[in-house]
Amino acid sequence: MQYSYSYVIRISTDNMKDQIMKPTLPTIVLPLLLTVIAASALDTARLEQLTGLKGALNQEEGVFKLSSPRTDVKVSVDGWTMPPFMGLTSWAAFKDGMNEKTMVMGDIVLLQDEVSPAMSAALDAGLSVTALHNHFFYDEPKVYFMHIGGEGTPDKLAEAVKQVLDSIKSVRSSHASPSRTFGAQPLPAESSISPAPIAQILGSKPQTNNGMVKVVLGRTVKMPCGCDAGKEMGVNTWAAFAGADDNAVVDGDFVVLGEELQAALKSLRKSGINIVAIHHHMIGEEPRMIFFHYWGRGPAKDLANAVKSALTTTKTEKKP
């Protein structure tokens, strides 16, 4: 177990002038007053045991960081085979926090077919998923990065990280080469989605175009200019349906408050909807909004009900 200690020395301000003037005051007192050593009581050996990873302790910050280079796959970026050192390493950093809780933050390197299993594993284990995005252009196979966070006991957090990493290994052990599709049956060449059931389920009048159906629901934020931005300015949740009623695809975007994000993600993942990006669209808005994009396959009614269930976790207003 790793330990370091903090020392605090308090000197009364009474008669401070006289004390400072005395030549007998030890010259080491001032350096001691300015010295603060961060404390860390993390059982680093235990964290390594639970995750199966090796880590390094930063004494100054009191952080123990575990790393997992993606040596199991070869990734090229712009035609160059990229070593894990250049940004293909998953990591999880642990730090003792307030109220006797430990905090973990991390970034998980994922191929496309690993994202949904890894996200479900993280959410089911009690971790928060805070971002999902790419770092590169022209990467083969495509690589995504999922940021995670959480608070709790060190053992629980380490076990959660292990479950995320195990989900990745499970995907790769079942097929070494990354999948190129979600595996659903092909969509019909022409769309024929019935708008009425979608409107009834989502409680809003849809837009239609060549057999496709879209519902757009707005929210309002205050921008730094002092003006409001709403649905038509892009502050919206939308769901677009294509294909046939019994063989459809839904894609779209959710706009959520930070405190709504995890519940909405969990709802869609439990419905089998794939999350494909989590990020922000604006800077300086109030309240702060997060956007995430999704993609799902199945009967149109099932997909609409999945979207509806996720909407109930947010404060998005449904208007006729």
C-alpha cells in the first residue's frame, strides 16, 4: 500500500514582527510552511490485481494510472501503422476524493464493433460514459474513444474497468477481424414508413419525405449574446426513420442536460440502440447541453418506442 503524508504548521500572528526579527528563528521554518505533500492511500497492488493491468503512481498528484495499449490490433492512420504509444492506449486513472470516495477517469480505445458492448458494460457496472468521438481521419480500421468516469470504492471501480476491458476482449475473441456492418438484414431500396404510428408514439407531428419520417423536438438555451437558441438553431432531439415498417432504421440526435445523459444512454442501450457519438455542439450556452447521436435497426414501432422511452428520462417538451 502506498502512503504519503501532509504536514501543516500554524504560527500565531501575535508578536509575529518580534519573532521574525529574532535571528534565532530556524531558517527551515519558511520552507516547511510552503511544503505541501499530496496524500494518497490507494492500494495500487490491489488495483493492478483487479484490472489485470500495470500502472504508475504520480506522487505529486496522488494519482495511480493504469494503461492498456491496444497491441491486439493493427491500426493505420493516413497509411502509417500507428504504435500504441502515439495514442492507441486505453487508460484509467484513480484518485482518492472527498467523503472517503475514490474517483476514476479514463479513455477507452475501441473499434466500431466494440463500442456498444463496451458502453453497455460501463453503464451496467455503474460507470458514467461522458464522451464518444474519433481522434483521427483515414484510420483503418476506424477507431473511437470512449471517456468514462465514476466515484465509489476502489474495488468497485477497478472491477467496473475490468468489465469494460473484458467486453472488448470478448468481441475480438469471437472474431479477430472488425465487423463492417451491424449485421442486420438489408433495408429495402425504397422507404415506406407509416407516419401515423410514429406520430402517435412520439406525440408530435412528423415530417415526411419519400417514404421516410422524421420527428424533431426542441429545447431552448441562452447564448452568450443574450439571445435564445431553440429548435431551428439546432438545439433539438430528432429521430428519422427509413426502410419499411417491419424492417426499419432510426438515426438521430439527442440534446440533454449533463444530469440527463447517463439515464438516456442506458435507456437506448437497453433497447438495443447503438450510440455512435457523444459531444457538445455549442460553447457558452446556458444551461450546458450535451448531444449524442444514435443508430438502431428493427421494426419501426419498436424503434419509436425506444426513442420514446429515452425521451422520458429528459425534460424535452413534446409538441403536437
